[in-house]
Amino acid sequence: MTASARIVTAAVVQAGAIPFDADACVDKACRLIGDAAHAGGTVICWENYMPMLRMAMYAKRIELYCAPTADDRDTWLPSMRHVALEGRCFGLSACQFLRKDAFPAGVRVSLGDSPDAVLMRGGSAIVSPLGKVLAGPHFDAETILTAELDLGDIGRAKFDFDVSGHYARPHVFQSTVNEAPMAPVVIASSKS
């Protein structure tokens, strides 16, 4: 996680991956797409570059893979296309658009002091389970992206490749995921 993302999420996220409760957290997304999603989850920013974390998400049979990020570079969209294709899930990536005028007047930034200076250019996108870009990427202005999602596309896509199903190769590869809450700091004392 980038330093700025960690500052924002440190109090909320202990393990980086936030599995969604299908009834609570995906409820809003389900209302937006007008259908009942079975599973959704979020991997934040550069944790999306961690293959074992992605595999853990795929093993949960994720259908809506949410990837909020602060990475507005051109390399992010190919990464999200790969994630959606690899997991045979819909990839929803949100990257904020931010101008200097969003900060108080006294705050100085290295990208310019003009109120119109673009600090983050956006790049949000929605990707299909076969890696097709359905909406976005949208740069240089605030926007709300929409796309019609056919959840049946997931099953059709997994017919030929299911990374955590028939292609998992558990006789060769196995991973153990610890989802227990963990303290970020443990103080150990030695007894003399």
C-alpha cells in the first residue's frame, strides 16, 4: 500500500484485503447494477500486484473485484484487465480525480500552486471477466462510470479457465490464508 493510502486506511484495514459481506457491503453495488451479486471484495491499491492475495480473493469466488487506487499511471488499466481476466470476474477500479483547489489555500504541493493544477488525473474503469474494458478509463475530470454487467459472463468465462477451480492444481500449489485479526504491533517482554 502506498504511504498516502496507508494513512487513510490504517485505522480501518488491518490485513490489506477487505472481504465484503455479500449482504452488507455489496448491497449498494447490487442496487446499482440491478441484480444480486453473489460475492464481492476489495483489494487496495498496489496490493493488487500481490499474486497470492489475488488468488485468495479468487478462491472466495469473487464476482465483483473492486480495486480502489491512487495509481493514475497508464500502466494501471492493463493490470486491471489482467486481474479481471485472471480471476474471471468483473474488475471495478476507482482512481480519484483531484485538483489543487480541493486543498486549503495555504497547502503547497509539488505539482503546482494553480487552483486548476491536476494532482491526480483519475483513470477509473470497469472491465469484463474476459478483460474487455466496459467503461473508462476516464481521465481529467470527475465522473461516474456505469456499465451493464451480465453476471452470467462469469460462468461462461470460467468454463475455459477457473484459476481457483479446475485450473488450480492443488496437488502442486497450496496456499494458507490467515484471516484472523492481527495486532499491528506486539510488545514482547522477556522474563529473566
